[in-house]
Amino acid sequence: MLTVGDQFPSFSLTTVPAGPDGLNGEFITINNQSDKGKWKLFFFWPMDFTFICPTEIAAFSDMETEFSERNTAVYGVSIDSEYVHLNWRLHNETLKNLKIPMLADNKRELSAALGILHYEAGVDLRATYIVDPEGIIRHVSANDLSVGRNPEEFLRILDALQNGGLCPCSWHKGDKTL
């Protein structure tokens, strides 16, 4: 598994765009040059049409404005194709108004390069990467397939990384650093 300090791999993935455009079937390509100069948060989920995944996707989408205010693009990724992503968005009320794109890694190229494929299930772990504007991984975590993430914690970690100081346990934006 790639880790902190590693270069995030080059990629080019077909995407269901954010917002209403994502529901019209016109796909776009996002690659490692997209959103150049921004921080990036990538969160991976095992597969579409499951139970925990839409709760996480919606929660990250709901916080898109907070991430954007921190010059950070948020990308959701799974091994499903753009057609499966589109169908899921069309048939799941929770996902219809997403503010973040859904990237299709159906060839598993990015997931394999990152080393986040579950050995037995062959799907993505619930991995999350925070990548700085130079493409360097600054945070990585992975949850068991049965445990969802808290996007607020990733916002806190992003704030700490962007702060540049030594941030103690449970530090939040505005708190003193060491």
C-alpha cells in the first residue's frame, strides 16, 4: 500500500460528474493533472449498490463546500464502471444531487497501483488519501469493509496538514499548535 511521502500514481479515469450534469449520461475524464494546484482527497469504496457506501458518499458530498474552501478537490472512486455509477445515482435518492464526481476504476489500475484491493473480495478497501498540490501523499488510511468513515475527521486532518505547525491530539482549526 502506498503511504505518506509517496507520489500519488498517475491516473486517467472516466467520471460521472458532480451535480445535475452527472445525471445526463455525459461522462468526463479526470486525471492526475485535473484540479492542478489543489489539494486532493480521494476516498475509495468497495462497490456500488451496497449499504454503507452511499452514507459515506453523501457525507463527503455534503461537506464539499468545506473542502473547497480549503482548496481541496474531493473524488469518490470505486471499481465500478461509469455506467454503474450513473445507474446508482439515478436510482438512489441519496446520491442524485452529489457535489462530487464518481470516478470509475473498473480496470482496477489506480486501486492496484495504490495497493488497496482487498485480497479476498477483489474490491477496494475503504481507503482515503489526502494528496498535496505537488502530488505527494500526506495522509492515508484504510478501514475494514464493514466500517464507514467520518468525513469530518478528514477535514480536521486536512486543516492540520495545511496549518504547517505541530498539531497535538484532537487539534482543530483555530487551536494553538505546539
